[in-house]
Amino acid sequence: MISIICILGDHIQSLGIARIVGRLGYKIILINNDRICITRFSKYCNKFILFKTDKELMERLIKLATDEKDILLMPTNDKLIKFIMDNYDFLLTRFHISGPNPEVLNICYNKKLTYIKALEQNIPIPESYFPETFDQLITLSKKIKYPVILKPAIMYKFYNKTGKKCIICRNQRELLNKYSEAIKIITPSEIIVQKMIKGGPRNLYSFCSFCADGKIYGSFIANRIRQKPMDIGISTTFAVSVTNEKINQLACRFLIGINYFGLSELEFMYDPDDLTYKLIEINPRTWKWHSLSNKLGMNLIQMLIDYIDKKKIKVQENKKTNLGWIESITDSYVVFKEIFRGTVNIKHYLQTLKVKKEFACFDSKDLLPAICYIIFFPYLFFTR
């Protein structure tokens, strides 16, 4: 039986995990590579452990392991997903793991494999190309329509160097120049050239669920209305619950098709050019705004724990709409910036603030993380 939740990684999604499972009575251990993280100040965080290298992380985990195998590991970012993948068999003998086996993890971790699997299941993806040499790119650059985005198949290495998920290229010259810069960071085989879908975050949706044994036990969908930055976001700042049967069908088909286990977020974008929803990526873990589930009355993490503990789970599909999640400080920055650029309607923005919502950090019964977030905000803003 699980009694301890070991969160690997930090920031807002780990705070959501700590609060959700802390209220259920589980002990929380946070392991992170940075002392400055708001989750360690939550009243639900029982222990904080610092690490700097993968070797140190493994040493810390070995010291935690018990004969009862009562600890659930929950990684919160792509780098830690890679750590789990690389050490899966060893870790599984000592811990429960919140996600799928390495073969399935790799499909999620590597976007090339994600897109291959999606096409095999007749799930639309954005028009994508995989040039592996500069000559192939030159040929491609002459026939594609712009703008396009240049993105990595494996995110975290590229993001750690650039602070960006992808690069917008508006013409052939930009594509060739940005490609030359990108291959200094990642190998050509990891580069994807992809159509840039119009519409921004108003067309961006996520299907969030717990899946096991070819069955979706719990799910909800949200429209990620605002993000930082607005064009190609690295961070959602405001999301609202919706229902969408087409996205539900596509997401369920993909997850069941790859035999997925655990919590996940599938990103889809509506393409107004052909009126289809297209799979962008899958995060095989919790995501930043997963605590929106608190407003929906659907505890996906509890479903995961109950499944591992062989308890009965009630199947739930969310039908509640217009319930929100907000990271207030960053969202305010995004809104004021976009108002200045003339891309956000003030009236519409004020209407979104009236939505009943879950706050990313503020909780009247767990105040210290929100206070620390304000104190640390300049550091977090520029380092994340």
C-alpha cells in the first residue's frame, strides 16, 4: 500500500500534487535540484531533499527505499522522465512509478515517435517534416508554406539551452539560419519542421486523464486561453474547462492505442484551415494546471493511487464547463503585455476573471507557498 508520495521536481505542478495528496493523508517527500522552489514551503511537504546530478538523485532514492515498497515516484518534467526511463527496471523493484514502461514513455518523450504513432491510428497531426541534412532542408524550404516552426523531437535539451519550445520561421532565410543555429544544440535527426497553426492559444486544448488497462478512468478537457508567451507558450497562465467530443475520441484512441498507463496531458490544436483537431504532444506526467481538477471534483491522482493499491475506481468524464485555473501574477504580466500590443480585448479579459477558478499558488489554508512565490517571482520569471 502506498503511504509516501515522492515528487521529483518542483514549481507549481508539484505544489498541486503536494496539496492534493497531502489532503488525502499521504506523506510528501520533495526531491529537487534547486533550493528555491515554492512547494518545499507547503505545510503538506514533510521532507525536502536536494540533488544536483542524476547520480546524486539515484543515491537519494536508494536511501529512501523500503522493503514495503510503499513509495510512489512522480516526476514533473521531461528531464526527470528521462531519468525514470533510463533507470526504470531498477527503480521498479523498489518503488511504484506513476507512468508507463520505457517503451511507451519513449513514444511520449520523442515527438517523432508520437507523430508516427498518431498517424498509425489515423489521428491528425500538423503538417510535419523531418530533414536530417542541410541539403534536405534546402529542398524542403523551397516548397513549404510559411510561417513554420522549427522544434525539437526531444524538448528538454533544446529548452534548457534556448528557453524556447520552438522557433518561428517566417521565410526561407529564417528557416535556414535558425536550423544552422539549432544543430549546434541538438542533432539534425531531432529537428522537426512543422506548419504553424493559426489562432494561438484560443485554439489550444488539452485532454487530461488517468488511463490504465486500455481504459480511461477519469478525464477532463480544458482550453488553454492564455500562456507565456502567447504565440508559442512555455507556460499556461489561464485555462478553462470545456467539453469536446471529437478531442475526447482522438485522445482516447491514442492512449488506448499505445497501451498508456498513468496520468497524462495530450495537447491538441484546432486548425481552421481544414477544421480538424491536431495532436501536438503528450506529457506523460502531471502538468502545470492539473489542480483544476479540484474545481471539477475529479481527483486523477487519487485514481492512480487507488489503482496501484487495487481499490475500486469510479469512472468519471467531466461535463462541467467554464471552471478555470489561473497563475495570477504571470497571467497579469501576459495580459498587460498583450493589451499593449493590441491583441487582447480588455472586456473579454475581465469576463474571464469572473470565472470560478482554482489558483495556482494561493490557498487560504496553505499560505506560505503563495508568499514565497511573490518573493521568488523575479528569480522564477527569468530562470524558467
